[in-house]
Amino acid sequence: MKKVYTVMDLLIRWGAYIAGVLILITTVMTFYEVVSRSFFHKPTSWATELSIYAIIGSCFLGSAYAVRTYSHITVDLLINNVNDRIKTLLAYLTNSLGLVFSIIFTLYSYLHVIKTFNLGVTSASLLRIPMYIPESLLVIGGVLLCIAFILQIIDGGIHKGGEHL
């Protein structure tokens, strides 16, 4: 069981690495677009669209890592004013609700991607990218998010707020 836990944590970490690479790629594409448009008066037909897909992908692939490292935005006013027993109960409750949301999100994302694939939907731009490709990042991110919440429930720890791993 420990190996499965370690592999799942590694998958989440890889999602974060890929999210970081997508942000780096977005930066390069945006820089190229600005230089191309400003200095050579030749805007690209691909940079904006691919940058949008990369940013969306980085958000969904990186969200599981944010959950695992407590890097997401939290409101800890209540948590800071209750005893440890209630904190533990609230941790289980919020992680369970997060898991339910993630399962629903992943299921509906998957159904949407299948529908998009079957209909052959492409982007409206000149690139005509099959939309199931960028949309599949939502499904992958959703699966990673489900795994992250399951690991959080297994850990069962109390996050004190303001600290990161």
C-alpha cells in the first residue's frame, strides 16, 4: 500500500512539473508574439490560442499539487479558533467534500471530452485543433485532484494554516 501511495504522490508531483513547463512555454509563446507583432508587424495565428490552452492545462494539472502542499487559498478563521478534535473533523469533512466535487467534475469532464471527440469539434481558429486534446487536460487534472483528496483523507492531518511543505 505504501508503494501505491508513493506512486500516487509522484503522479501529482509530475502534474505540477508539467504545469510549470506549460507556464514556461506560455511565457515563451507570449514573448515571441509580442516581438513578432511589435518589431516585425507579423502577428502569429497560433500563439494566443496555444497560450490559452497551456494556461488552462497548467491550472488543472497543478491544482492537485496545490491541495497536497496546502498552497491553495484557504480561509482559516474557523480552523484557528477550534480545538484539535474539531480541526480533524473539519479536515475530513472538507477533504471528503473536495473528493466528491472532484469526482463529479472529472466524470462530467470525461463525458464532455467523449462527446467533443465523437462530434469532431475543432477550434474556430485557423489551427483547427481538435478540442478533445486541450479538454482532456481537465480530465487528467480531475483524476489527479481525486487522488490528492484521497491522499489527504488517508493522511488525516490537520493543516495549521500559513505553512507549506
